[in-house]
Amino acid sequence: MTTVPVFKDCINIILEKTPTEIDSRALYNDILGLKSIEEIHDFHCWSLSSDKYVLTCHVRSRYGEKAIKDVIKICQRSDYGIYQVTV
């Protein structure tokens, strides 16, 4: 293994690039598809490290804490595996 792949991973983490392992469009649509969510904006997913992913987003909902729990539940599914979620 050369240092080039490691260097690329480091640059992507520093630049807060959306990880290629996460389908951010599908995640966005899954969250928006929740009955407790009316709108999403300021949606940002990035890598904290090579295997820890973070999501922050603003949502509009009339369901308060239920909506937050619903979003976290989606993000922590195995197909997304988000380490930290801020809603």
C-alpha cells in the first residue's frame, strides 16, 4: 500500500467531504419520507475520521422530540451507520 490513498482520505476528511460510503441523497430522502418531518435544510454529512460519519441538519416538524428520535433512528441504521447526529 502506498501513501497516496491514505493522503487522499486525510484530505477528504479535512475538507469535510461527504463520504463515498454513504448515499447522502438516499439518506436525505429517507429522512424527508418520515411522517414526522415536514422539511429539511442545511443538510450536511461528512467524515470525522476514516470510519466515523457525522450528520447535521435542520428539520421542520410539529412533532418535536419524536421527529428528532425518528431522524436518529434512520441515521443509525446499518446501511448508513452515522456515528454522530445533530438535528
